[in-house]
Amino acid sequence: MLKNLLRHCLRYVIAPRKSLRSFYEMCLPWYFLVILIVLYGISFTLDQASFHDYGDYFGMGTLIILIIGVGVGVGPLLWLTYSALFYGLGRVFGGKGTWEKVQIAVAVSFIPYVFKFVLWCAQWGLFKEEMFTNEMPHVDSNLYTLVVYFLTVLIDLVTAVWFYILSFRVVGEAHQLSSWLGMVVVLCSVGLVWLVSKMLFNIVLLPV
């Protein structure tokens, strides 16, 4: 089972629709979905902590505890939120996906975040607390370190873009819609979450 899961995860990055259909047929184990959702939540929280320079306000020990604690909660919350939005908006555009299929599609779409989590571990190991601060004196003072930093940022950006492209396709597959309509559903949902977080809570979320 594990070998089969890993094979389909690797295939997902190049053939998301086929992989999603395979995942539907496999009856995915709950622990696999939980791992994807939790790693997504932690990676998402790491992005927010870096974007908002939380290292300027918290010590590293406190920050690590906050990131893990918040990430474990944020993952399921965003999974359910996006599942509901993708399901509802997909239905508006004529989609036929069931609630269960959309939930699985959203969880599977988090596969690129497993790579983002590994990349984050590497960045944290290389650049330490400077990943979460406004100023980066050690990175800026060394050309080699600076090049490596920008290379990791570029890889992270490519992964984020690929995450969205794959999401368009699997949401379309879950609803039996085109990838273009899947894109509309995903972008409208992400935009709505961003708008609500800004208007109601005055929180600017990095939308990745």
C-alpha cells in the first residue's frame, strides 16, 4: 500500500487527473490524508511566519512551538474551508463532484506542500532564524549564501505556482469540469479567503 501511495504521489506532479482517479479507486487510508493536511498546515504557517517577520517578535523556541501548534490546527481548518468553497462554487459552475470526492481532491492537492516542508527544513538549517526576520546580516554578507538563499526562494516560488496549476486540474477532475473552470473555482475561493481574513481580522495572508 505504502509503495503504491508513493508511486501515485510522484505521478501526481505530472499527471494529476489520472493520479486523483487512482486515489479514488484506492480508498485512501485516513493517516495518509492526515499527514498531507498537517504538513500543509505547518508549511503554510511557516510561509506566514516568514512573510510577517515573526522572528523579530518571538524567540526561536517560542516560534517553533507556535508554528507547529498553529500549523496543526490551520491545516484541517483550511482543508475544510477550501473543500466547502470548492464544492459550493464547483456546483455553481455545473460541477458534479460529491463532498467526499472534493475533500479527497483538496487533500491530494497538498502533495506539493510535502516538498515545500522539506525545502523549509533545508532553509531553516541553512539560514536559521534569519528566515523569519526582516534583516538578514549573515546571508547578505556572504555571496555564496546569498546565491543559495535566492535559489531556494526560486524553487519555493516554482513549487507554489505548480501547486496552483495542479490544484486547477484536480478540482476540475473532482467536479468533472475543465481545468479552466477548475482555475476559476480555485482562484475565486483563495481570493475570498484572503478578502475575509483581511476585512474581518485585518490579517494579510500570503496566498500559498
